[in-house]
Amino acid sequence: MHDEGRASPADDQGVPTGLATWAERNERRAVVAMVMLYVGYFLTLCILKWRAFGYDDFDLPIFDQALWNTAQLNAPLGASIRFGSVLADHTPLILLLLTPLYWLLGWLVPGALLLLSVQTLALGGGAFPLHALARREIGRIPALAVTAAYLLHPALGYMNLFEFHPGVLAVPFVLGALAALHAERWRGFVVCCVLALSCREDVALPLVLIGAYALWRRRSSGFRGWSQLRWGVVPTALGLLWFAVAVGVVIPAFQAEGAATGASPFVQLYGYLVESPSGEHVTIGEVAGAVLGDPMGAYARASAIAGKDVPLYTLQLLSPTGGLALVAPHALLPALPTYVLNVLAGKSPPATICYQYSANVLPFVFLATVLGIGTLRRVSAIRQRTWMLAAYVLVAALATSSSWGKQLSPVDDPLGHSALFSGRIAMAQQRYGNRIDRDHLAEAKDALIALAATRAGEPGIVASFELLHRVPMRERLHSWHYVRMGRDPVTGHEVSSPDVDLALIDFRDALTFAAFGHGASSSLQREFFAAGDWRVVAQADSAVLLARDLEGPRALDLARHTRAVPPKDWSPRRLTPDVGMLFDSALVEDEGALLPDAIDGRVLRVDLDWSVTQERLRELAQQTNGFEHEAPLWLRFRVEGPEGECYHRSWPLGYTLHSLGEWTGRVSDSSAPTSVVSSSYPLLLPAGLPPGRYGVQVALAPHPDVRAPAMGAANIGFIELR
């Protein structure tokens, strides 16, 4: 059976003879070379990012722990980070097939790197079925261009570098199913469909419509028996059945006790569309009813969410192939359910190419592009110049990738998102850029992790985001952001404080401390430390290892609280007249007694007494909706010596163990505040600094990115290193 727009492999009319001959002889080599270049490039970036503590969310450690527990024959797919099992959120059964990797390589390679390698290989490997599909439908030269466009697509690079997600592994399987469908290879089609469903339950939605697409392709030849009908019936039945079982049986069964919602907790992202009593959880049926009852109203409410730009999202999905996907809109229909879910989600990240959410959209963008080119090639004038279509696609791919993607700008923020965010979403630059440079502070964190690993037995650990993926895996591993929140931000359910023996926290972890917080976060943290009598085992800069019931400095001493009476020698240095904050400082070269033995460096302790004017306090309350979220103020320290800058780092004001929302100090006179807050910051300077005089500067800013504008800055003193 011949399909619309299909061209035989030899049908490359209009291509210069020499170019066609070269393509025919080296086509497979060219595809393999492109995939190898992609995999080598992105795997290198993943390794560098991992070494530099650049993975700043908890998705990667969640799946690392789930796979580790499975390989250790503990609870299958168990993850204490997400309250027991990853099956409480999604159904990534594909992880079970990856378990042998832990048995074979887990002793040699950290589990996180194994998962990142699998993800990179899967996304790069998607080029092979896509090329097979394109070569069959539109010929050699356009197929090579489409394959290159796939590897250059900005969405592909972002999902490759953003943590690890089993749902992303569906991309090559969906492309494989589409290639098998067009080549009429039944067994390969069924195997790819099953493997795609094993990645995540929501893959069932596009799979159902793949069945409809398969029947539509056979409309002209009729449906002669089961051999024709099976292409549509089987994927549709598989998709509907698995989706019903996954969201109706599996996910509710694995919910934490007392927290079952009847479906995936992520359904609550759409709860704002349903008119229901406050605090009640919504169901899939209620959400579907609200959307189908008033689709335009739902779209309008979704579009009003801060940071969401649906037209831009659509443009960034379609323009990397020059918009040719719109020539075959029927091939885009299987992506429609995922696209609608992304657009209607109650937060902005799903409606952007910067995360994993486009995994179920991308295969159909390229299917539609291939069929769109096939449709255009029916025009005689275009058919004679097929190479021009290929060149057009390639130029569009290169232009959009260089403007928006990570392929050509791996470290930068090409979309400029960091300029759009401030305050509690202060991690924007790190999220949309990438940190791959490893410095002496990374060495210090490694030393703390190694020190934690020497503790007897396998004690449970609670850690901040940037440290979760580097802690040696264990059964009890928890995320510090739940301590700060006291509840699950997705479902709203209360979360009990983890019963652990160690805490490993980087207090300047931007995502943990800037995005996940509310007015009570500081008191929740203090209560956690006080309840277990936590003590400091070791500290390296802002990273701290703490343990319960030991001798040593108390954890709460890391950030001292309000002093009602200011010191007699108070001589504040106003950063700028309009900042509304006053600082007094002292510099001390510390002995570094709390440094791990493996660290060779100098500790410069900066003691700050600070106060805030009542006017500035009111402004901050307005900016944070009455301190519903913690005031996002950061101190940026800069140390410069004879050979230039040697230290530049942002710290949250007061270690975030107290918040401005809990302190209502008043400054009646700019030179005589009535109450101040004291904080001490141990700056870990690089080892081997030459003797000399070093100046220290502090800046106050609403954003931790050292390149973003500060509210004010001042030189706070000098110290002599000998």
C-alpha cells in the first residue's frame, strides 16, 4: 500500500547528481555520525553538570533511589523522597527493565550518571526510527535534513539536560511505532507501543490517537479484515486499558496512607479550573467536565497564569522545522491531548520547551513535518527542487537552535528567562542555563558527602536539592524542601518531618530556599532542628553536615535571632539610600575548625548585624503577599586580592532560619536602630591564596545570580592573609 506523500528511496529528483550519489553512499554513516555527535556532546554536558552540582531539583534522585531500591531487592520502585514509591505519582515501569544496569554497572558508575546516560542515548537514538520513516516517505536528502533538525530541536536539548524523567524515554519508542506503522511491520509496531506505555501512563493519550491516525491512513483502501483493523484497534485498546488501570488502580493504590486522591496527585494542577469548595481535591472527571463545558474560558484562565505564553510555546515547538508540520495537521492530532494538558496546567513550566513536558509532542511534530514535505513534493516545481526543502528545514533548525536551544548555548540562558523571574523563583538562571564549572566549593561539598558516608550503618539523610543526587543512595533519603513546606506542594497534604539521623544542606541552594517557602518556613526549620537537638558536624561555606544528639555547636546557632538591644558601637553602613537596610560588619580569619579534614582552605568569617527600615519592611510584605512567601533577599559576597577576585557567592540573608515576616524590628533613626539581627557567614576561600591584603564587598539583591542587578553594595573591610 502506498501512502500519501510517500516517495521511493531513489526518488530524489531535482538533486544535483553528485550530491545524490554522495547521500546514497554515505547516508547511514551520516546518520550514525550525527547521533554519535549528539550523544557524545550531551553526555559530556550531563557529566560536567553532575560533577558541578548543577542538577538542582529532585527528579533525578527520586528515580535513582527507586531504581537502587529495586536493584537491592527492597521495595520495588520505592522512593522515600516521594513518600514511598514513584508509583504514587506515575507508572514508569520502564525502570524495571533498567534494573540490570545497576547490577552490572552500579558498582562502577553512580546511579545518577547511569540514568543520565540512558536518557541521552534514548533521545539521540530517536533519530534512527525518524530517519527510517522520513527516508521511506520523502527520500534521502530531506530525510537527512529532518533527522538533523530533530537532533537540533531546542526542546530535545532542554529535556536532555533537565534532570531525568522516564517519560522522556518514550520519544524513541513513539517514533519507532510510527516508523513501523508506515513500514507495516506489525511486531515492531506492537513492541514499540508497549514499551512507550511502560514509560508513563500519559503516553496512552497520544497512543489512542495513533490508532485513529492508523485507521485514517487506510480510509481510501477500505478495511479488509482484522489485518487492516488491528493497526487502529490494538493501540487504541492498549492505550485506553492501560490508562484506566494506571490512574484508576495502580496510582491510587500506592498513595501514602491518608493521602489518596483517587488519581495521580498531579491532577490537582488543574484544580483551579473546577469550581469546588476550598481544600477539596478534584478528580479527572471534574477537570474534563470543566474544560469541555467551557473550553475558551479554561484557556483564558490558563493564559492568565504568570509566566505562561502559549503562542510562544507553540512557535518554539513548530518553528524549528520551518512550520512545515502545519501542512499535515492531521499528523499533529495525536499530540493534541498532551499539548492541551501542558497549556491548561496551573503553572507555567509545562507550557514551555525548557522541561520534559514536550516529550509526547515532539514525535508528532516530526511526523507532521515529514508528511508535510511529502505533500509539498506533489507540486511538480517543488519536486524538481527537493534539496531546497531540505535546505529550508536545516536553516530553520540551525536558526532556532542557536537562538533558543542548548545545543549551541549549553551554559547560557538563550531564552532570556532569568530576566523574567525574581524573588522566590530566583533559580531561573540556573534552571534555564547550566552550571558545569567545578570549583573549590564543589570539592568542599564532596568532602561533606564523604564524611556523611563514614557514619556507622546507613543512617537516613535529609538533604537540599543540589546534594540529593550526589549522596550515596540509601533506603531513607528525604528532601529538605518538605521540611520547609510542611506539606506536599502538589497535593497540599501535610508531610511529617522525616525521621533521619543526618542532615546535609546547602543554605544557598536557590531552588530549595527561594522557590519552596512560605511565611512559616523558617519556624518549621527551627522546630525541626530543636526537636532533634541537632548539632553541626562539619561546615564548608554554606554547606553543612548536621547530626542528632552529638556534641558540637547547635544547629540553631548557624543563624542567630533578633537582638532587641543593638551593640553600643553600632556604626551602620547604609548600602544605598533607597535600600532601607543597614549593615555593620566584622571580618575574622577563622581557624576553620568545622572544615572537613579533606579540605585545605581558609575560612573568612563575616559577622553581620543588620536592620531594616519599617518602610522597607512594608514594601517587602506587599511584594510577598503579606509574607505568604519568604522575603527573597540575598547577600552577595565578593573577595578580591592582589591577583583579582577569588570568591563570589550568594547567600540567603540570615541562612533563612528566620524570615523578615517573623521579625518586625523598627528603625527610628538611621544611625540608631532599635533592634538588629545578627548572622555569621563563613566564606571558604580557595586554597593556596598568596599572602596579601584582601577586600570584602557585600551587596544586597533580590536574586542569587551574581550577574543580576543588586539593590546596593558596600565595601565592608579588609583582611591580611599571611
